[in-house]
Amino acid sequence: MDKRVVLGLGLAVLTAGCGSGTEDLTVAELDSLRLTVDGTRLLDSLGREVMLRGVATGCRAKVAPYFAFAFRESGLAGHASAPPFDEAAGAFLDRVVGWGHNWIRLPFSWQALEPELGSYDQAYLDRYLALIDAAAARGLRVVVDFHQDVYCEHFCGDGFPIWTLPEPLPEPPDGCEDWYMGYLTNPDINAAFDRFWADRDGIRAAFVEMWREMAGSAWAHDGVVAFEVINEPGPGTADVDSWAPTVLRDFYAQLVSAIRESAPGAPVVLDAPVMSSATAETSLELPEAEGLIFGPHYYEPTVMLLDEWTGTGDLSAPIGRWRAQADAWGVPAILGEFGVRATCTGGADYLRTYYRNLDAQRLSAAVWEYSCDELDWNQEHYSLVDADGQESPMADEIVRPYPAAVAGEILSFEYDKASCAGTLVYRAEAGGLTEIAVPGREFPGGVHASLSGGPAQWALAEAEQRLLIRAEQAGELQVCFSRTEPTP
């Protein structure tokens, strides 16, 4: 038996029509990390349905040197004693693997990539691509995310280059802690978006060319599974309900075409307008194109504003609306952002409730966010790790199992973190190998599983943090699993 399989095969629980088998099980070897869009599902290179669970990386990547961790070559005085980039990147990503995740949402900054019109920063791009490769070497898929907030750094945000603003530069805000209010209160931010959508001075055309450059460079790296056009786009002074189904839809159509000129066949993620992150509703219409993924966000407004979760709110309705919207469009959904401050009262319970609803809706997702450096961007306090590498109390809640690759169709999944017990029900393909991510940190003593519905086997591949199931025949299969307590 493969040495990675540390628990013996568990024979199927014998119910009516069930049998048992004795073959060895090992984690599948993929020839590529790439994913394809099949209706509302994401499929891996073996045709298995994939659920993505990971982190966005993160606030620290919004300002120079535009990476979510300290590294020696950055040129910052505070980084002089930090490890070199490759070593720092490896340590940063190893923690993601330790959390049991299988992807990262990797922001990049147009300001960093093209600090002057027509002049790309090759050192920045090379490091960004090296981070993709380091992630892929650890089995982590990457969504390349052009990230902006309130347009650019000049407005306490990030993303767009300063050279896209008109001269003379508008006055910057007085203080950045409530940066997100700039969408509502700062006319200069809305004017900047108006200029962009109208392509004044060729700004939008430059954005398209930038994306051709990034897509062409990144798609050569196997770890990239999709490109996200723009984070939380702002409508400027336009009425969002009129703007989203027209201007934003047509913009997305243009960018999908441009990205695929450089990255043929690449899946493309489309986000809803910025205020949808607090309402889970949008008037956006998708362009006519194949391979699209809906990538909305949702932050519970009372938790975001009051920094408190009482446990009485209903997260099932907004998360369910995003699932229903993606289903109506017939595309997969990846909830690209959710999270809570490390300072939030009841924050751990909030995350536990949030994940329970993500499981119920069978949604891929990335929590916001993971950075490890002395800078806390705009005093957000959302990072799961502080500058010294110590995890916040919220980090434990993101360590949990999920169906990472299912040979068949996921019908339901649920997990109770209090009891460390979960159930996957799926319509199995005969002979297909299903993998449930079971982070070793959550299951230090191992996993016990019982199967019902048909003959099947299971095994635990401890090194890869995977519970493996092979069904001998097609049909509905139920997998119940729980933590085995460590031996004293």
C-alpha cells in the first residue's frame, strides 16, 4: 500500500445493495491544476467537481512593494532582516496549505505593474509570477485578481495608477480609516471612475492593454485557473441599476475578449458592483460568453460597521441570493470575499455561521484576508495573521473540511465544527476517486468514515490531508466522517 495512506481501507457500511472492496487508494495525480467551466460547476483535469476554499492575499499587497509579506529585496527599511523573496513566499504559502486550503485569490496592482504609461515593472511582474509558481508547487490554484478600492492610493485606496488621474491632482482625503465611504462621499473618486468608463485620455484602452500583458504572462503558468477583471467596480456618478446591465456588462464583454486573445480558453471571473457586497443583489447582466464565473462578495453590514456579531442575523438569505443568481445565469459562483475583523465581538461564531451557509449552498469561497507584515492597511484589522506571524482568534474557524474534488455531482455537504463531524452526499461515478479535504490541524488523530448507498472504499491520505473515497458503481453515495481522537 502507498506509504501516504496511513489508515487502512474502511469498508463500506453494509446497507441494502452495498458491497465492499479492498483496492488501495492514493491521491490522484493531476496533469494540470487548470479548471474548466461546465454549467454551474468547476471541473478539474479528471472531470471531477471542484470546490475551492482559500484566502485572499491580501491588504498588504495594496501598497508598495505590493506583496502580502515582508521580503528582503523590497527596499523597505523594515524588511532589511526579512528572508529573501522566494523563502518568504514559501513560508507564507505553507501556512495556507496548513489551513487545508486549495486556492488563493492573488491581488495585483495596476499601479505596481505599470507605474508609468506604457512602462511595465518587470521585477514586480516576475515576482508575482514566481508567487504563482510557488503556490502551484504546493497544489494551490490561483485566481489572478486586479484589485482596486476607491480607485487608487491617492484616495486611500489601491489599484489604478496615479497617472490615470487628471492634472492637477485632486486633494487626497484627510485620514484613511473610513476609506470605503469615499464611494459615497468623495466626488473626486466618482469623477475618476467616470473618466475611466468614458475612456477619457485613453485610460480604459490602457487598462485593456495592461490586461493583455498580464493575461499573456500569467496564463503560461499552470497554477492560474482564472482571471478576475476588476474587484468591486464603482459606477462613478451613474445610477448603478442602469449602469451595471449596460456599461459594466459591455466592459466585461470587452475584457473577456481581450484576456482570451492572450490566454485562450481562460475562465474569467466577473464581480458585482461595489455596493452589492453589502446587499447581495445586483442588476448586472452577464455578457454572451463561455467560461464565465460569477465572483460576488458579501459582508454583513452590521458586523462590518459595528464590529459585533450577536448571532441573531440571517446569513442564509444573502448567501442564498448569490447562489441563486449564479444558478439563474447558469455559471459557477465563487464568493470572492467575506471576513471579519480580528477585533470583532463574536467574530469566531460569525465565521462559523458563514461557513455553515457556504457549505449549505455548495459555494467556493475565499476569506478576506491573509497578510503578514507590520502594515495594517487603513487599520482594517481583517488579517488572519499579525505582523509577527501570530494568528488571530479567527484563524481556527477557517480550518475545516470541504469536498475538494468529487467524482460525480455534489448534492449536499455539511460540517459541524463543534463535533468535528461532517456528511457529503453526492451522485457518484463508478470507479471515480473523490477527495474530501480534511486538514490535519482539525483532525490531528485521524478520520473515521462510514459510507452508505453503494459499495465503496475509503482511506485517509494524511500527508495530503485528504479523505479518499472510491465508489464501485454509479449512484447516490453518502459519506459520514468524524475526527478520531489522538492517542494519549
